Amino acid sequence: MQPGTIILLNGASSSGKTSILSALQDLLPEPYLNAGIDKFIWMLPERYLERPLWDDVLGLATEAGQMGHRLFSAMHQAVALLSRAGMNVVADHVLVEPAWVAQCAALLADLPAYLVGVRCPLDVLVEREKSRKNRTLGQAAAQFPLVHANCIYDLEVDTSQLTPHQCAHQIQSRIQDGSGPQALKLLRQCF
């Protein structure tokens, strides 16, 4: 069976990853499963979404606790398994931990997996975070210096310059250009 294509969107909180994910699901002719970070977080019992248990998942969203490491390791493995089962996957992530980047590279490098950087200037992230009522203030600023620090990308998009649909079209064009993904292969060599 031919593995499914993986699109892994990496960016800080409020960078527009989820909007791009939805736009990709609307745009791409084949179905892409949403196996992103929020789907896995919301699988936890509700009590884990509030302190003090939340600190064992993501703390301040810059360093995971033991539960967070297990949860996101399971996410990475699930994405790989879905692809190996022939399913296309799009997943948004916040790769603030170097170990997560290394694990994604190890698990996904031999699959048709594209790593896409979702960038946005810090002032725009902070303003978006303030206007959204469902975000912890300060998350975006805390993640900003970490989220792209250990990554190489197949493509980067800037959500301060492009709409989610424009970003999705760029990603679709990159996947269809025939050159194949390289970023995770290069990252596997780095780690």
C-alpha cells in the first residue's frame, strides 16, 4: 500500500495553523485527516486541561511535562501509522521541544511528509492572541523564539501576508511540484 501524504504545519500559538489546516481540507481533492495537536490534547480527560494537571501536559506551552511528552510521542506515531495505512494527514503542531522535532524526523522522514513553517511577526501574534478569547495570554510570545529554532522546512508561509486559503494554495503547489519532501530527511541527519 502506498503511504498517504503528511502535511505537518508548525508554528506558534495564534499563527493561523488551524485556519490553514481547514483551508487545506477544503482545497485538496483527496480527504486529509486532521490529526493535529489540539485533537490529541482534547482526548485527555477534562481535568487535565486545568492546572495543576495541565502543567504535566504543556506547562506554559514551551516545555512539556511527562504526560505531554507521552501524548505528543503518541501523536507523532499515530500520524506515521495513518500515513502507512494509506491515509493522507494534515496536522498542526507547536514544535517547541527539540526532542519532538527529532522524533518527527525519525518517524516521518521515509514517508511523503512535508514540514511547513507557519510564520507570523510577534506583534501580530500577540494582537491575535488578545482578540481570541480561548487563548492563554503570553503563549505566543513564549513560543515565538522556540517554535522554529530547530526546524528546516519544505515551505514557509507568512500568515500576516497571506490568507489561510492563499497559504493552502501555496502548500498544494509545493506538494504537486514533483520535487518531493526533503526537510524531515535533512532534520533526521541533524539529529
